[in-house]
Amino acid sequence: MLSLSENDNIIKEGERHGVSPERTLELINLFRRTYRSDPGDFSMLLEVLE
């Protein structure tokens, strides 16, 4: 599971892309369910949208 600082970094990166923190957390959870692992960065989250 991601640490708080890792989550914060992904959320901050998402905000730079115009994505709300709530939506980023939803994407993190979707990523976990889809790939059964934690995303390493925001670009990995974008994979679940494709």
C-alpha cells in the first residue's frame, strides 16, 4: 500500500494535470483493483482511463 507521502505526491501531480484530489484517489483505488498493485506515479493512473 502506498505511503501517505507517495499518495500526496500522486495527488499533487494529478492537480497539476487538473484532476481533483478526490478523483485521483478514485483512480488510485481503480488502479489497485485493476492491476492488483499500487501506481508508481500519476502517469500509471492514466493507463486505467485508456
